[in-house]
Amino acid sequence: MSGTRAGRPGAGLAGTALRTCHQAADLPPRQAPDPTPRRPSAPTPRSLALPQDGTLRAALAAATDDRIVYDLDGIEAQYAALLRELPGVGVRFALKACPVDEVLACLAQLGAGCDAASPHEIEQALRAGVPVGLIHYGNTVKSDRNIAEAYRLGVRDFATDSLADVTAIAVHAPGSRVFCRLATSGEGALWGLSRKFGCSPEDAVLVLEAARAAGLTPAGLSVHVGSQQMTSEAWQSALDLLAGVVGTLNGRGILLDHVNLGGGLPALGVLDKRGRPLDPPVDKMFAMIREGVQRLREVSASPLDFLLEPGRHLVADHGAIRAHVSRLTARRQPSGELRHWLYLSCGKFNGLYEMDELQYRLEFPTHTAALPSATPGTPAATVPAVVAGPTCDSDDAYAHEDGLVRVPAAAESGDPVWVFSCGAYATAYMTQGFNGFQPLPYTCVRAGAASPEVPPR
Ligand SMILES: Cc1ncc(COP(=O)(O)O)c(C=O)c1O
């Protein structure tokens, strides 16, 4: 990693860092009991062993200052589970989801490659031990200089979606292999990637014919069904689309050797904007992918291998943040309504970039008695609040409407807060100290061992 590493003095994992729990029910309520119905405590999604016990939880409990913690054992287990579901599929971890050297190294040791989006990401993957032959330049957006630099670093697999890009690859990365990305609708995903990338089936044929004519190898097709995809049908549509284009290309004498199914596999432990568990149907998704892979192999005139570029799915549920309460307030809104706001020490600009589109599970370890499930019939123990980050920016908050979260009424400035399932798109999206709130340091942990804290980049 590059950049200044300005450590936080005094931040470290200590053996016993938990303060005595407040007995919230014993404390006088700060506010009048609120009539808002309690959100039922979220059930654990069927397919998920939430990493809320064991290694991650122990590391959060031991932290005496804010940080993000990655559980390497959990990430490895997630990778192994993915390969059990989709045997034989090659993984190119989407580095953007967690550009943390230790995470890349542990996945590389298991045989994963990387999907990189820039020469800097390629360099980081190489430093972490990813063999260059397993690094795919998956970004269709690249300048001549980016292409030449990637080629100089040894990369030979490039995603593309336009004639202009193919022409540039032929000049700056001669003889390389190209994958043409097909546009998908992005329907069913929290973040559809439908417009900026990908071309129509007709254009894909033209692009790969142009690649062949320019001395490149038209090696494959790729898709991305949108990030945090919530439907198995999205893969069905993508696989149908791919089957049609493979057939057309075969008719034009273009025989592919790979299909790249991109990212999109979901995190399992996050909540929607209203605080309901998302619970994506991952079993169905995997079944759909297995069936589609089989179908594509039957349709193709040449043997096909398959790649996936998961980002979120591998890391989201195995990263968590130890933050603290900045302040719990109650203010009258312009409508006259009294509303609680819980300001945390981290938010959209330092660890929770996706907080305006989803909610994370929060835990207040010094207020366990105030959890709704622990105190049925104790109305004053929790209050419904908008959860927000610390900056002077109104985007730095959970969605305001219908997004209220039950938080301990007795929460005080400095109380620790644990934020779960935020291991994806956290580190990379941290600003360089927006409003003076520094990016979080990170720690990688395994059962019984924590690596040294790494200060912000
Ligand atoms: C080309 C490409 N591949 C893979 C991914 C990873 O997606 P996800 O985190 O949804 O798995 C992305 C994310 O934007 C991407 O752009």
C-alpha cells in the first residue's frame, strides 16, 4: 500500500477492554417513552453463520479505540464455501472490495486470483503474492497509459466493451486476451452496474471480431449482475444472454475459452434501509449458476472455463468496526416532531460508505440489557433514532424515513459500538480525513492471534 501511514497513538488491542456494562433498565430514562413500535430483533439469515461470535467478536471486545477488524479465518472459510458451491470455477477476488494486503495474501495462498481495476491495484495484488497470470484487468474504463502500464506489469487479460478500447489494447497490450462485457439490467441489485459498463450482444460480436482482426485473442465474455444482487433470476437472465452470444460468436468462427460471471454475490448479514434483514436467496443463486454453467458448456462449440469476481460476498460478513458513540441527542425536526439522533464516530466517510443504502447490525456492548430482545416490556431502555456519522454532511446518515434504529436510551459519548458485516467497500472508500475524521486503522485477526494494527493509508 502507498501513502502516509500516520498511526494513532495509544490505539491497540488490549486483553480486557470492555467497560462494566451499564444496566440500562436501572438508569432513569432521558426521554419520554417513545410510541414507535420496536423493530423485532433481526433473525439470523438461514444460510449464514454470522461471525458475531468467536474471533471477530473477541477482537472487537479487546479493542480500546476505533478500528476495522478483518477475520482472515472467516474470509478463508467463505472462500472455501464458495468453491464447494461452485466447484471448478476460478475466483478473481475483486480487489476494490477490500484492498488489504493481508486479505489478498490469504486468498492468494488459497489459489484465488484478482480482478483489478487499475495499475495500482495490479501492483498491490502482485505485492501480495497473486501470480500475474491470475490477475485480470476487469475495468472496461482505462486510458492508454493504464493499459500500457498493466501490460508492462505482465497482465494479459483485459475486459473491454467498445471498439475504441479494443483498438487501444491492441496498440498498448499487443497479443493480449480480451473479454467482452455484456450489459445487464442491474435489476434486483442494490447497486446496479448497468449503464457505465457493458455493451449489447450485437456490439459484443463486433468488438470481439475487431479484437481478432487486431491480433488480440477474443478469449471470453463477462457480465456483472449488479452488486448485492438479491435475486437468482438476475443470474438466469445473464446466463441466457451469454448463451445467445456464445452461439452467435461460434457461428462467426470465434471460439471462446472463458466466461466470467463477475461479482454480485451478496453479503448475508446486512439489513435494508428500513432495518429488515436482506436474507438473499444464495442457495437458489448458486443452483442457478451451476445450471447455467452446464447449459453454456453444452451450447459452446469450444470447451469453456468459468470465472467469478466476487468482492462483497467474500469479505463483507468477516469485517466489523469498533466505533464509539459521539452523541445521542433528541431534537425537534422542522415538522415539530421530536427525533433522536445517534451520532457515531464512523460513518459514510470513514468506514460505512454504503450506510445510505443499507443498515448494518449494531451492538452496544456496554448496554446489553438495553437490547430490545433482552428487555421486553422495558419501554425506556431503547429509543428509535436515526443513526448518523460524525461529519458536517447530511449524507453521512442512514436513510431518515422509516430507517429508525432502536438504540440504548442511556448511550453516552464514548460508549463502544460494534458495527457488523461492514468488511466490503469500507477501507477503500474511507476519505483522507474528511472534516478531520481520520480513516480507521485496521487489524487482521485469526483465532487466537491478531496481526499488528495497520494505521490508515
Ligand atoms: C468488474 C467488477 N467485478 C467485480 C466486482 C465486485 O462486485 P461485488 O462486490 O458485487 O462482488 C465489481 C464491483 O463493482 C466490478 O466492477
